[in-house]
Amino acid sequence: MVYNKLLNYLAKPQLKQLISLHSCEEIIKKSTFITLVAPILSVQEAKDFLAEHSDLNATHNCWAYKIGQIYRFTDDGEPSGTAGKPMYNAIDGQDFDNTIALSIRYYGGIKLGTGGLMRAYGGGVSRCLQAAQCEVIQDICEVTLSVPFAYIQSVHNLCTHVDAKILSENFNEKGALMVVSLLAKNKEDFVEKLINSSKGTITEITPD
């Protein structure tokens, strides 16, 4: 059983996100491709990025983005399926999330064909992502605690120590109901320390 859990963990891809904007430039059969990849956290951020970085004087501004289960892409006048989809596949295939890619093409007079376009757009994003700085997206969870008055400061102190964030703190006649956000991998140890230090008077409230 433990072995199977380990295999499942190792097989699970670790999602990554970019740390900052990164750009690459390539010339393929006289066409210039400028590829930009950047971190985003919302559809509005994606729209703002495209408005800021697209070049209306270019032949094509093709793009793709992925934010969790939300994704969009466009060929911007290139033959259907030759630009936006390969760009999205490069993002998803390398396990990136919260990511946008923009490929600006200045046509050089030589047609690349369907396969050539797919390689140019998808490959450009893939190479740009590989060269960019990124970080693994950590799993965040929330824990709700019932805390007596005497131990409220203890929760604050431990949150500071393990880099957890108190999202809400609602007081009642016995103490406070506190909602804390922290890395999922630290949750079990976090709750155990609080329960032990308070002799069991701090309790975790689990949703129904």
C-alpha cells in the first residue's frame, strides 16, 4: 500500500509557473518569431499582457494561456490549428500553469507550410519555457481552528514560524474561530503542534 502511494506521488506531475517574463527571438526561413512567456493569475491579466505586448504592425500575434482549468488560444490569421493550439500544447505539455505565451511573427516571404508553422510556434514556446526561470506551484490548503483565548497568540507565533497566513479571526465567548492558509505538506504537523501545546484545547473544525 505504501509502495503504491509512493508510485502515485512520483507519477504525479509537478505543476510549474514562471517567475517573470522571458522572451526569445528566432529567424525561420526569413520570418522573425519573437516569443514571450509570462506568469498570469487571471483572465484580465492575460488581456492586459496581450494589450501591452502585441505588435499591431506584425503579420501575426498568436497566443495561448492556461490558468488552472481555463485556457484560450488563437491563430490570429494563420491556418487553423497551426499556431495557438501548438503553443497551448507546449505550455500544458511541460506542466506549466498560470502561464501566457505570445508569438509575434514578421513574415519574411517564404511560406512554412502547416507542419513548419506548428513547429515554429509550438517549438518557440517550448524553447522559451525551457530557458525561463520557474518554480514549482505549491499546494495550499486551509484549516479552521477553534482556539481558546489563552492560545490565540500561540497560533499567531506558529503561523509566523511556518509561513502560514491567518485569513480570518472571529471571536466568540470562548476564544476565536481562526482560518489559516498554509502549505498542504505542513498542515498535519501544524495542527499536531497546536493541539499538543494547548493540551488538546485547540481543535480543528472539519467541514460537514
